[in-house]
Amino acid sequence: HGLTGVRDGVELRLGRPGWVDAGPLAEDVARLQDQGATVVLVERGGTLLGAVAVRDELRPEAVEAVRRMRALGIDVAMLTGDNQRTAAMLGQQAGIGVVHAELRPEDKARLLPEIARGRRIAMVGDGVNDAPALATADVGIAMGAMGTDVAIETADVALMGEDLRHLPQNLAHARHARTIMLQNVGFSLLIIGTLIPLAAFGVLGLATVVVIHEAAEVLVILNAVRAARARTLPGLTAAPATSDRHHLTIEPAPEPDDPCCAPAPPMATPQDVATGPAPLDTDPGPAPAQSPNQSGCEDGCACCSAEPSAADRETQKHEGSHR
């Protein structure tokens, strides 16, 4: 239903409507639920602080996956812990007619035998709440790329991918392999049941029986090879491989329009070239003014027109001292 905690001696609760009273937000909660959102209420010391709405977006391939499973003769139902309005909206978008909402993990496991009604049932899930139902179903299928460790360990089958269309694809492939297996068993029993009486009554010789038996084995092997061929369902295409490598094109910096605007190379001072440790200067005094030639600017440079010259800076300095 939600979470309960204590902070600074005050009880805090966070949970779904019904477990936490919506109070004055009842209409807003109903409106958000009608839009397919799951609402979580926050309460502090019995006072409702607010509501948080979270909406699950339907995966784009979900509609196609449900349609292909129906084409295989599989009835699809949705079991979720979301509220009835949200579940009904998502079920309608996905094309699922049977929707069971507001279920706890133990409710999902208890509901599976009622839905099965003597038929075999498979459960598809990816979260911790689906683990009991995955263990209860005849076949538990976990979406490996999106699933939790508990769901993957509990399930019988893990689909290592995020595309839901892999589910009907694998079911169709399993049915195809089962059909081929039954064909091989039936054909082998037919050959053996025919050759034994013919060989026992002397209708066929030993050499003929051996040749027919070996030829039948070759046919069985060739037919079994078809089961190893994956049959991709129409409209199911693998995503193209992508590379994390990025290609960069580095171009040289453009030359300045005015050659005098290029920065001048650094000039060494006597202190820079002196050997041995430099004495500690406790009173460095004012920094020496940098000449225009040292900064790369000369008279008439367009890029230096906005900058005051050394003479202008000296004049401004004297004016400031007189003030």
C-alpha cells in the first residue's frame, strides 16, 4: 500500500489513495487517474502535504506484441498494482480486454489459477512484485534486460532484450520446433512399425531393411534441421548496431585579419633566466607596465583600438591620485 516512517518524532506516510486519505485533493486525484497516472499521496502527522502523479508510458511495440499473441491463439490478460482507471486506460491502448488492477504480489499469485481454468498459463514480468506470480505460473517469463535479479532468478525463461515482440516470436518458434519433433517421432515409429513385420515374414531382405532404415534416419535429421532455423515474424527487425566511437574533424584556427593582432611570443626576463633560487621579495611594488609590443598590439591595430594605451592608463592613474 505504501511506506511509513518517523522523522523528528513525526509519522510520515507515502502511499496510494485509499490507504492515505486524499481529503481536499480527491477531485484532483480522480482527474489524474482518469488520465492514466498513478497517484501517490504524502502525509505528515495526519496532515496531507500533497500528491505525486506518475504515469507509465506504453511501450511502442506492445500493441503489436499483443496482436501477434492473439494470432497464435493465446488469451492475454493484464495483472497490475496500479489503480483501476490507470490500468483500464493502459489495457485499452494495448488492446488487452481482461484487466485486473490494484493487486498486491500475493494477489497476482492467487489469481493465476483462477484465470487458467485448467489451461496452461504463462506469466510475463520484470519486477520484484511479479516474482510470486512467476513462480506460480506454469511458465515464468522475465524480461531480462528490464527485469530485476529476483524476477530473472524466479522465472523459467529470461528474454535478454527490451523488445516485447520477442515474446510472440519465441512462442511461435517453440511451437514450430515442437511440431517438427512430433513429425520426426511419428515418422520414425511408422518406419519401424512397417519394417519389423516385413522383415519378420521374409518379405524384405536384411540389406533392404537396413537401407530403408538408414534413409529414414537421414530424412529425420534433415527435418530436424528446420527447427534450428529462427523464423522472424513479419515486422520484427533487429535494431542496427551502434558504435560509441565519435569522429571529430579538427580544423586550424583562422588567421586574424590584422597580423598585428596575433599574440606576441612570450619574452623572457632576466629573472626568468637567472640561475639558482630567486630571493624572496616581500615588497614586490607595482607591476611593470606591459608595452604594446609585448601584448601584440601596435599603433593602428583595429583589435587594440578599444583598449587604452599605456600613456592613457598612466594619465588615468595620475588623475585618480589628484582626486
